[in-house]
Amino acid sequence: MLAKKLRVSGKEVRFLTKKRQLFSQGLFMIFFVEQYPNRHFHQISFHIPLAISKRAVHRHQVKRILIAAFEQSVQKLGAGPQFYKCFVSLNKHRLEPLIALVQQKSTAQLKDYLTKQRESVFSSFFLSSHEKNHSGTSRKYSNSRNSSQRRTGN
């Protein structure tokens, strides 16, 4: 379990999803914002949808694997130049392999699959985040939202 200071609160999750800065790759969608300058650590929260399994035991198992993977990747990458608040959700269009593994109740295969997915996504997010402006996907979502508000007059 993550230490309390490393977890993102519910209020911050709502802010992150409204802000719409998004890094999406593979199974994961990461909503993020740069951490406050006086905080020299990442904060993260995970959301595992009911579509994975109606049983909380299975969803918590997936969440525990992802938290352990996050802690390993932070230790492996070390302290970077920039820290983030992140809310990690699963891409609903790519859940089929994960749902199949949860239904098979194969913990080893599930852990393998999530570890491979995590390595590619978290590494590319943390390594590319300080190099890129993140204007690709975040601008796409922001502009579409703003243009729809302009059309409706809201």
C-alpha cells in the first residue's frame, strides 16, 4: 500500500480529470499535472473499473500489482528532474486480455501481463515527460472540449 503522502486525494483526482492532460499508451491512461515545487515526490492513484470483475478481490489484486510496479519503476528510475500527480485509469477499449486473465484466476500470468504493460507505459511516461510538451493527446482532448463549449454557448 502506498504511503498517504504518495496517494492522490479524491478532490485532486477530479481536478486531474477536468484538466485533461492525458498520456495514453497501451492499457493505461495517465491523467497528470506537474507536482508543486515544494514536493519532491510523485503522487499517484489507480482506478480499476468494474468491467474487470464485479468482485472487489480481483480488482484489488490488480491494483496491488500496479502499485508494486509503480514503486519499482520509481526506485529504478530514481529521482527525476520533475515530479507529477498522476491518476491512472485503464483504457476501456483494451481490457479484453486483462479480463480473460482475471477470469482464469492465473495470478502469475496476470502479474506478468501487467508488469510488461507497466514497464512500457510508465517508463515512457516518466522518461518522455520532461522532454516533450505533452501537447499531442492533451491538446486533442482540450480543443475538442473547448470547441463544443463554444458551439453550444456554455
